[in-house]
Amino acid sequence: MVEQLPISTPLDLVFHALADPTRRAMLHALSNGERTVGELAEPFAMSLAGASKHVKALESAGLIRREVKGRQHLCRLDAARLADAAQWLSFYERFWTERLNVLDALLREEDAQSDTQGDQR
Amino acid sequence: MVEQLPISTPLDLVFHALADPTRRAMLHALSNGERTVGELAEPFAMSLAGASKHVKALESAGLIRREVKGRQHLCRLDAARLADAAQWLSFYERFWTERLNVLDALLREEDAQSDTQGDQR
DNA sequence: AAGTTGCTCAACCATGAGGTTGAATATCTG
DNA sequence: CAGATATTCAACCTCATGGTTGAGCAACTT
């Protein structure tokens, strides 16, 4: 069976946006309130145009919203897509929860006893 | 002040690994138990070498571990780095929690009343 | 009107990512 | 030993990414 994957999902864009430390830092800045593109760019050793591209990436991923106010662009966090990412991750929560690891160990012991049948594939 | 960013953090690698639907699907497959590289590759319309690169990306990000068993490589999920990602996201949880949005609305009302001072910058 | 400011756009460049193919390697099977 | 199987490696291609610079364009300021 050949799985057909979509060209680019929202989750792709979100995770890709988060994969860059500059963009994560920008999100963090926005967690303290609205910021203009210039304010977002200021902390980084990078041209304004470069930083502007990062802002655009965040916007395309739906992580921020922009309100043009005169000549400056006011950006603010939009956490809905972050919630999507968190929800995706939450599926795996049981794998890092200590409690379940203990249960897992118990199940392994049972597997070691009744060892003849295949696994859960 | 110019912020100096590290070349590549673990979180960069994790989010980058998660930004690809093939790799996310592989992780999902691994949530059902150990898989060989061949088994991980099978669902995709892609050469084995191509899929093997994805597996390598997941491994470099620390999302999976590999145990060479004869000629096949057995992979299993390692969720610790997923937990790191989830923890990073959890910082923003308050922005998508409904309760806080209500509180936010209340604060906005207060702001509308005492409007003269600057914001929280 | 003229200048400055805030930002985007377009062109460009270097690098890396995702894919391919073909060969190499190591292991299992007969 | 010979062949098949599981996987990686190396070389290559194409396209995207992250950065630059220079120009363009609104919108404020004087």
C-alpha cells in the first residue's frame, strides 16, 4: 500500500516555523504583547528584510496576525495553531509519562512469559 | 543588543524532524511498537534509501533509537525529545486556554477605562 | 514639498533538504 | 560458496531556505 501524503499541511508549516530559533524567539517576544516588525527584528544580528521574512513565515503558518497601522505593522500572537501542534504531540504523551513506563515494564514482563505469539503489528 | 543564537539546538532538530509528514507518519507507526527501517519505509511511494534518510533525521533529532539486529535495524520511539517540544509549547498554553481568553477580555475592558499609559513593554 | 521612517519586494547567492540511482556492505539462506 | 535480503553510502539533481543588498512605497514629520 502506498500512502499518499498531501503537499503541505498546516502542521508542516507550524512545525517548520518553530524549527527556527529566531522565529521561536519572536514568538516569545510576542508573548509579552504586541510588537511591530521593527521591534521583533531589533534583537537579531540580521537585516530588517531578513527578519521580515521570518515574520512572514510565522504569519503563513498562522502563528501570528498582523494589523497594518499606518506605516508600521503590529503583530500579535495567535496561539490556535500552537494548540494544534500541542495536540499532535499529546498523542505521544503516554510514551514519556513515567507512570505508563512502569506499566510498560509490567507488560513486558507478561510478554516475556507468554512469548510465542507475534507482536501487535 | 544583538542576540547571539546557537547554530543548531536540539529543539531545532526536533521541530524540523516533525515538520515532515513522512517522518510524523513514521513516528505514528512506531507508536504501535518497534519497526525495522524496511517496515517504516513500506507505506511510502519512495525509494528505501529516501526513507532511510528520514529515519536518520528522526534518529539525529533523538526521536527514535536504533538497534542493529543482524542485517535489519530495529527502531523504537524515544519520546523524551517529544516531551521537550511539548514543554516548549506548554509555555504558550495560556494563550489558547479559553479561561484565560475570558480573563483577557476582562483586562481589555479595564484597559479601555484607564487608557493613557503605555503597554507592558 | 522634502526628508525620514517602517516596511516590503525583487534579485541574487550559498547552503541544505528531499529525492533519485547505483554501488558497497553485511547478514542470512540454501 | 553463491545468492538473496536489509540497509547504508556516495554522487547527483532540483528546489526551498535563510540570508544579503538595493530599490520602491506609504506614511509620518518638519
